[in-house]
Amino acid sequence: MNIYDVSRQAGVSIATVSRVLNGSSKVSDATRKKVLDVINENSYTPNAFARSLCRNSMSTVGILCSDASDVYQAQAIYFLERELRSNSYTSMLCCTGYRLQEKKEYLKLLLSKNIDSLFFIGSHFIEPTPKGNAYILNAAKKVPVFLLNGKLDGPNIYSILCDDENASKNITDLLFERGAQAPVYLYRTKSYSGRQKIRGFCRSLQEHGITDTDKMTFSCPGSMEETCRILESLQNSGLFFDAAAAADDELAAGAVKYALRHGLHIPKDFRIAGYNNSLLSACSSPEITTLDNRVEFMCTSAVSQMMQVLDGKDIPSQMIYSGSIIEHGTT
Amino acid sequence: MNIYDVSRQAGVSIATVSRVLNGSSKVSDATRKKVLDVINENSYTPNAFARSLCRNSMSTVGILCSDASDVYQAQAIYFLERELRSNSYTSMLCCTGYRLQEKKEYLKLLLSKNIDSLFFIGSHFIEPTPKGNAYILNAAKKVPVFLLNGKLDGPNIYSILCDDENASKNITDLLFERGAQAPVYLYRTKSYSGRQKIRGFCRSLQEHGITDTDKMTFSCPGSMEETCRILESLQNSGLFFDAAAAADDELAAGAVKYALRHGLHIPKDFRIAGYNNSLLSACSSPEITTLDNRVEFMCTSAVSQMMQVLDGKDIPSQMIYSGSIIEHGTT
DNA sequence: TTGTAAGCGTTATCAC
DNA sequence: GTGATAACGCTTACAA
């Protein structure tokens, strides 16, 4: 069933059918009714592809994430999709993994589907070198690009992110306030936001008289169990530490395991701070003090920005908002 | 830049360009090279909409879930998307929430985008009454429908699911083996798989001489904290129970909290079994014994089935596979 | 092996 | 208000 069949049955031209379909005011009530009746009787729906071809848009956006099963990214996907949907956009999701080559290929595929705009979740997509980011700049030549918790300068690129550096500094300060003398920092990767967080941590240490900050930051790319083991080996190496700030709640949960396993009382002997305010922080016993970086706010804002950009408005290319500490039992 | 521009620059017809684009063998190496050169120089990509209009497919599939931020669903989304991508399909994601009306609207929207097939994640989509499921049967008239961990009979509908009833029975049996006398069951909703799990639990109880099984199952639709409180009120009500089986790991984590808070030793005084083998089971201390319902296997199989169906093959409409117990510290 | 031309199902620009 | 008719950019018989 197509627009011709409808027009024939309703005894009008396809132009009129199209007008009814698109809510044009230039149709008499009588003919509108005639057409709508035929449409409903046959439950006709216009062909999306033909429509898109004319309009040159299918009202879809691309969402790129590295791993949709990651609790943080999963949340972002959820909020983004709901917000986009309420603005009549459909989301195409791509989980790229962490390899640059794959990211590029996924992006190319997405762009070849003529999406209207592009969201990158997380700062894993930002490479340290300008050359590595060329693929994003390129994409921005075709559609507006929104970086969620990532930062990159360029035309048609909009960044929205939590002030991770200050958030990380504040939550480390809290560890000191709660009696810590020597906190270590646990991070997964040195992505853009990863580096910001480390910087905030180090700033706090310096303000508290610890100068050799680099010696207190540790990469824990593995499971909770492995994080736990890394802390154990630190202890065995003779390093003194009595608190841990972590780049995400999963790492913090690893630290909780470490403390419990070694009979350290939390928070009297050992203090822990997570990040992301995810379900994982509530899952531990005691629950983990964590940083709420307001994923929902970020996603809602990003979609609102997209609507403005697609509407031809000029908006700031960067927006940084503050996080807030949620204190629980580990501090 | 369109196919005409390419054909002009390459000095061939648009048909030839199209042939090159689609890898037709009926093109001489010389002309193919000419065309490819022009394509690469101008980095031309064919218009997806025009293409779809001709082919009547854009190689996209719809994925419907109720909540992409749920750890279980997030995993399913991840595995589905990766597998679909490797078969050249792009995924359109919709998070419908839990209200029937919204599910229907989302589905309609997805279908209007001319997707090639449809995946439903979880049994939340299956209503208890046939009338409530009409919208799924309807969708199956247009495209093949795959139910992941849900079951519904109908033409063009394929169900793939874990044998939750037996899995649940087995893991409850384990609680008894580990010394439990009176396990309770914690569930979130009575969805299709929810009911299967409860049935398995009850069967185990009956085999262990407990007849009034209904009195041992409890709905805990809220947070871990609330689950914990429900258990406390059970205790206060005078009910004797010394173990908990749960419909997901989050509920089980709530039970862990309860036990720890009341000084019950896990697993000596209180045994706990989760479900889904998610990150949450590893997050608790002690780690939670859980049931691996093999999300990855389910997703991989579903996509493989889809490929066969789209290929015109006749495949079984239902596939049930067994789960397996992962024993950790709570039993 | 290559080219011509007829679709695909819409939207949009004209006339009337 | 309504109706022809030309795009939109591609695929694919059918000819050559």
C-alpha cells in the first residue's frame, strides 16, 4: 500500500494525501476526513525511506559508546535515548570497544546512514594527539557532534562535562578531613576525564603537604579482584597508605574488598571514595562514598543543546558543570 | 556529490558506478579502477536513503528493552549490538519503560522506520493475557520477532530463553545442601521469567518437605535498602528463614546487607543465592553465589537465528538452554 | 562489459 | 484547495 493507492481510494491526488499526512492547513475538512478514513481503514503508514529521501533526514542520531554494559555508559545511554525519543529522534547505538581503528570504522558506518547528529559517550574517544582526533573533526563536518564527558575543540563540536578535576580534588579533600594521611588513587585509564581526576587528586595531595604525588596513583585496568590484589602488593611493597580515591565505583569496591580482607576497619583504619554514584556504590557494605557526576543532567542538557543546534541557534561549544559528593559509610 | 557526479567525472554511466559500488563482477578492471579513483578522490558515499528506497531495507534492526541502565539488559544490549554489527546490521535502541502503552508506541515508531527485525530484551514485554500481547503478534506480521528470555507463541516469533525454572530449582537445592532449612524467595516482578523462577524455587521447597511455599516468596520491587528492610520486617513478623534465593543479584545484594547488619554469618547462619551472574554479585563481600544465565550465548544465538530467518530458513520457534551455578562465598 | 531508462514512494513547486 | 509533475539518488532489468 502506497500513497497512490490511498489517493485512488480517497478520490484525490497524491499531493493532497501528502498534505494530510504532513498536517498541512491547506486542506478542506471534508477531503481531510476522506483521506484519513482511507488511511485508517488500511492502516497505511508512509514509507520511511521515501520520506527520508525527500527530507534528507530520517530523524535518527548516532550514539557511540565503548561498552554499553559498563554501568556508567549504560545509564548515559538510557537517559540519552529517552530524551531523544521525547524529541522524536530514534537512536542508533554503536558499541565500539576501545580500539581506535574500530571506533573509526563504526563512525564511518554510522555516518553512512545519514544520521542527524552524533553523541560520544565518555572521554575514551578523545585521543591524546590531534591527529588521533581527526576522525571526530571529520565527522563534525557532516553533523553536529556532542561529546559527553569528553572535551575537544573544533567547529560543530560541543562538549558537555563534569568538572572532574575539582570534583576529584574535593572528594580527596574529604578523605583527608576524615583522617586520611596518605591516600592512593586508583584509575582505569588515562582518558581525558581520567587525567582530570588524577590532577584533582594530586592537587589535593599537594595542598596537604604530599609532594611526590605520582607515586600515589595506580593503574588498575582489571576486575575488582585484581584491584584488590594490586592494593595487596602495594602494601607488601612497604608503601604506607590509609585511604583510596577511585576513578569509578567498581575500583572503589575493589578497595573495599581489600580493606575487609585485611581486617581494616572502614572508615576508621581505611577510607574509600568512589566515583559516578552508580549502583555499585550502594552494593558494597558499607556503602561507598561517591561522587555524583549527574549523568541524567548531562544527557538532558546534551539533547537540549542538540535541538538548539539543529534549530540553527548559536550555543556555547563547551559547558562544564560541577559534581557533588554523596557521603556514605566509607568515609 | 551524487552518483551522477561520479559517473560524469569517471566518464561512465551511473549504472556502471552502481555496479562498482555493489561489487558486481561484470565490470572490467580498467573501468572499476577509474570509478574507484573518482570515488576515493571525492570521498563519495552513496546516499543511504535512496539506497534503502530501492532495496527496501536499511539493514537496521530494532532492540526494545525496558531499561538500558539495568545491568542485565545493558549486557544483552551490548552483546546483541556487537553481534548484529558483525553481521552488518545497525541497531536502533528503544527503552520503553514498563508501561504497556509506551511499549506499544515505541514499537509503532520502530516499525515505521522499516527495520528488518525486532528484538525484545527480557520477559517484561510478555503480558499475562493474549490480548495484551496482540501488539507483538502484530509486529511479527511485518518483521521477524525475537524474544530474549521471553516466551510467546505465534507466527514469525522466535523465543530464546534460559531454563529459569530448573535453574532456580537447582540453585535453591544448593541452599538446602549448604544447610538451609527455610529459604525465602525475593523477586522483583511476576514477569514470565519471574514466574518460572518462582516455580523452580517452590518445587525445590516441596521436595524438601515445605508445603506452604507461597508464604516464602516476597515481592521486593525497590532498592537494595528497601529489600533489606523487607527482610527485617519479615524477621520481626516472626517468620523463620535462614536463606534467601533472589531473582537477580541486586536483590541478593540487599539480602547480604540484611545479614551483615544483623550479625548473621554468611554462609554459616544465612545463605544467599543471586541470579544473572552480573557485576553486582562480585561487588558484595562476600561475593554472591549466582546463576549464570549466559547472556552472551543467548544474544549470539538470537542473532544467528535472525540471520537464518532472514535467509528464508525454517528454524525452531523456541529454544531453551540451561543455566549454570557459579558458587561463591554466600553458600 | 556498458548504457538507457524505468522504477522505488515520497515531498515540494508550480499552475489552476 | 487541489492536482500535475518534477525532483530526491539510487538499483536493476533490458538493450546494445
